[in-house]
Amino acid sequence: MVMIPKVSIIIPFYNCAYVDQAIESALNQSYPSIEVIVVNDGSTMHLEKLEPYADRITILHKVNGGTATALNWGMDTASGTYTAWLSSDDLFLQEKISLQVEYMERNRIDLCFSDYLLITDAGTEWMWSVNESFEEIKGLKDVLSYRNPINGSTMLMKRTIFREAGFFEPKYRFTHDYDMWMRLMLKGYSFGYIHRPLIKYRTHPASGSMNHQADIRLEMNDLQVQYEEKRRYKD
């Protein structure tokens, strides 16, 4: 009997009205071996949206500390060979996990990301976000020096990475994912890219990326300076 690797899907949740839709998309994956872990990061609203799923998912409750702290607890609790992160306002397409696991197993890589569809707050698709093809790993290494081309909800990673390279850095409240990709690139982990959309990324007025542009830019500038210094030293 062929053993298929288990995938843990982590959903950080803070007062998000769309969390039930995110959970549905995780549970409806075509891939047969998943666990879904929702980490409630001190929410005071929309907790009732978790109740219908209580017998099918793991729900962790903590005081508010930011997305990185919620992800870290979820990743530390996870039991899968692979871990995925799903923002509570985004959606996985049904074949997302299946396609990525097959790709990663076949190519023997550590991380895999993809394109994504942009949707409105009501869920209407309005754009396919297309990245460079990233056929060469050097291309991704270069792009990371001036922007983050990776949507965190598209990523699938080996769980062992967190034990080896460390968890998300909470001091970067909005760019903890950017920091992680840079660190893993510099440490030599292998990245893969699927040139098709595997998630739906929701754009809406309450999203952090819409409301904290100045803070995001400051954090990105700091990370880019560090990345270039470490990259020059390493190269």
C-alpha cells in the first residue's frame, strides 16, 4: 500500500468575516490526507463561524499577537509532512494541495508556490495574478531583493523546515512571510513554482495589505537591506 504524505493546513484567524469560506475550501480539497488547524488569534468577532466545523478541524485559541505568532503555533502543532498556510479571507482551489504534493514529490523540492486569482470582497474573480516563470532559481533569488513575488497562501512547505530554519519572525507584523522566503533562499532550500492559479486571494477594505501600506514598506526596506548584505557575504 502506497503511503501518501499528510498535509496540515493552518488558518490564522482574527475577526475575519470570511473564515468559514476559508475553512470550507480547505476541507473540500481533492487531496485525501489533510488536517485543518484554525488558530484564533484573540478574535472578538465571528467566532460563531467556527462552530459548525468543530468536529472536523482543530481550533486553537490564544491572545492576540499577530499573524506570525498564530502561524507559528499552528505549525508547531501540525503533524503533517507538509504544511500550508491559508489566510482566513482567502480560498484554496480544490486541486491546490494535490497538484503541489505531486509536484514536490516528483521534483524532490522543499517549498512550492503558485499564481493566484484575485477576487472581490463578494468573491467575484477579476484578475489572474501572473508571476515570472521562475524556471531558474537564480531568477527568484534576484527578484526577492526588491519585491515579494510569493503569496503566502499559495505556499506548500516541508514541515521539517521550521525545525531546521526557525519559525516566522513576529517582529515583522506584515512581512513575516517575505522574511521567511529570504532566509530560506539564503540557506539553500529548493523552491518550486507552478505557473497556474491555485488560490483565490480576496481584496477588500479590511485587509491588512490595504490598510498598512506605510508599515509594510518600512519593513520591506529593512529586510531588503539585510538580504542584500547577507547575500553579498554568502556569494
